[in-house]
Amino acid sequence: MNREAESHQLERRMESKPRIGVFGVGYFKYWSQFEGLLEDLLKKQAVFLEKLHAHQVEVVDFGLVDDAQSAYALVPKLKSADLDLIFCDMLTYATSSTFGAIIKNMEVPIVLVALQPDKAMDYSRASTYMQLYNDDICSLPEFAGVAVRLGKQVPEVIIGTLHDDPQAEALIGEYCRIAKVLHALKTARIGHIGHPIEAMLDMHTDATMLTAHFGVHVVQCEANQIVHQYVSGLNEVEVRQEEERILSFFDTPDPVSDPISEKLKPADLSVAAKASLALKKFIAREELDGLAYYYNGEDNSDTQLVMSNLIVGNSLLTSSGFPMCGESDLKTCLAMLIMDRLGIGGSFAEFHPVDFKENFVLVGHDGPHNISIAQGKPVLRSLKKYHGKPGFGAGVEFKIKEGPITMLSIGSTYEGKFKFVIAEGESVEGPIPPTGNTNTRGFFKPDVRTFLTRWVKEGPTHHFALGIGHHAGSIQKIANYLQIESVIVS
């Protein structure tokens, strides 16, 4: 596949940027005592602001707060700015009166940033001015203590140097990505078609509770909205173009060992291309940001044919930033959205057989997948049947990129609250079953038996989102900001 085609197919859908507010803090008494200090501190803040602009976020600069009056005056400005996250830039020592009113009145996550301009003071030339210029961490304990006294969580903290500090830069990037997740959740329209498979009791979800805890709006849709486009809303030219697009991205190998799989048939490719186009037209009209679906339809009907053949189209869409989840699993659709906005992919998965010889478990699923995180070129196979579901047609097969991986299951408790179950592992090299489904060799410490026992004891759903890299800490921060229970299974 040439680079031009790859770039076209993986082009992300347009997303609105998160809004991040920044205010600096200092102590008004210093300005008359140390000429030029205020100006030097504002230059420090300008450097930090410039760092944020590199992360594709909208930055709102609220200047500097240096006494209680300016802190109280800032609160309504912060509230009216519709922010997703706030950075408090610790420019020098500041009394907690510059912070108390803000953290007391804001529900938006606040991160304290203490980036010292000098890696160390030049002690042979040290002065009070130099100390104050580098006093970024001085107020952190005071601000943390006041947050606790005001009934708030202690804010997250970035400690480091303003220049040449990769660790601090990585944390800044992490919080910008977290802001993207928080923004996406509170603005997303998630489509819902049909219902979860009746027997899968762990997946049934109250849409209102999703709005209550995540902010998303669930749009209840009908299968015939897609079927109508499939039957009467397409022309031959665009169908052929979609077929070519699909073939440019997928391999179509001969069948191997699974008797229900065949080499991709032209008829199945045509159906997949038509379903993909109908799906894209539907989500554009409904202005959706994700979709969870499951719909049987009458045997041998157009509805059954279309709704069972969204796999190829929804895999392409998922890779472009539009998470789609089969079996009408709304909770896992949100887990995939979280991973996508973190920039780590997010593919639909569950546990498959364990390999006790080599100490790994296969993780994967049939249906929609995030092909942007595939190891190598993904495969299309014609399947004579979709196991456990109605219909037949094209199936997507690949494994997740080899290296670190993260899993997120969003379950719900007896009390009706949500719970994040998170884990990190490794995608290891080796063959996978040629079944037209995804499968990844997942290795988890300390061993597969112990890990699975610990995972199950946390009461997850049987589905989860699977992403690349180790990002359990970031996901747990998101859970904390949403006030949702979370656990990292180690």
C-alpha cells in the first residue's frame, strides 16, 4: 500500500479542540520589593503557554493572580470560559489565598505546574531575587493542604524545569490528551441501534446514567436509517470507489485452517462497500461521534444483510476517530472513545483461549476494530457464518501492534455506578488463529493464570477496549476527574 493511500484512509475526522485555561500565581508584595521580578515571571508563563500550543489545544491565558481579590475576580471568568482543564502555573511563592477561592468554586480539573527556570541556583551568585525566580515548588504543599481543607482532591502536580526536561514535557502532553478525552466525553453524541444481545446481562446500560457520569448524549437510532441508504441512496461509481479503497488497505489471503472462512468473495466485498457508504452517510446526517449497535433483523432480509455487514466500514471509521462497538455495548464504546482521544487506538476485545504452554491469553473479537493499531496489514476473509450471530460476509482479522498494551473495561456495580477496570500488558510476537477475527497474544504479569484471576475478581464486563502503550495511569486520572471508581489490576 502506498503512503498516499494510507494517509487518505487514516485521515481523522474533524474534532473540536479542548479548551485549556492557564493562570499564573505570585505574591503581590514582591513586585515593589524586587524590580523586574514580575516581568521575568510573566516571561516564564509565556514559555509555558507556548509549550501548550504544540498539543493542538485551545489555550486561554488568564494572566497572573497575586492576591485574594484577583482570585475571586478570576472565578467567574474561568467558569464562563467553558474549560476542560486548568493549569495553575506556580511562577513563584504565592499565598494560598490566590488559589483557595478558585479550587473551591471550580469543578474543572486543575493541575499545578511547577517548572523551575534554572536546573539549579548558582550558589556563588545567589540572591533573594534568584531564589524567588526559582521558587516554583514553594507553595505546592500549602496549595495541597488548602485543597484538602476545602473538601477538594489534592490537584495533580507537574514538577520539573522549564527548559530541556523531557519528563515534564511528557506530563504536559499527557494532561493535554486527558483534556481531549474530557472534552470529547462531555460533547459526544453516541448513536445506539437495537439492544445488547439479550443474554449478555453485563452489557445492559441506562443511557441517562451515561449522561450523568460521562456527559455524553445517547442518540437512539433505528436500523432502517442505514438500510434505506443501502437500498436506495448509493450509486455504482461510489460503490466501486469504496471497493477499491477497501482493497487498498486490506490483504485478502487464501483460507488456511478454519472451514468457515474463504478467500474474500466479490459479492461480500460489494456488500461491505455498500454498507460502509450507507453507514458514513447515516452518521454524517445524525452528527454522531460513535455508535453501538446490534440488530438481528428478519432472516434473509435487507436489514439483516446490512446490519451484519457493517464490520469493514466500522473498522475504517474506528481507525479515523469514530469508535464503533458491536453487540450494542455502549460502555465499551465509551472505553474505545477514551482510548482514541488519548491517541492510543482502542479496539473492541474480549478474552479468547489461554496458551498455558507459552503463558499468554488471546485477546480479540469479531466485528469492529481499530485498524490504525494493527501489526502489519489487516486481512479480510469471507466468513460463511458469523459465529453466535446472524448473517455472513466479510470479517476483519489482525493483531494489535507488538509491544506494550493497555486494557479498559467499563462495568457497572450493584449500586448503579460505573467502574473502570484497567490493566497493562504486552502484545507478543507469534501466530494467531486465521478465523477472520482479531486476536492478539496478550502477556500479563506475573503469569496468565494469576492475572486473569485478579482481573475477574474486579467484576469487569466481558468486553473491553484494547490500546497500544502503557497508559493505565492516564486512564485512572480520567476516572478520578469523572469521580468514577477505578482499579488497576497489577
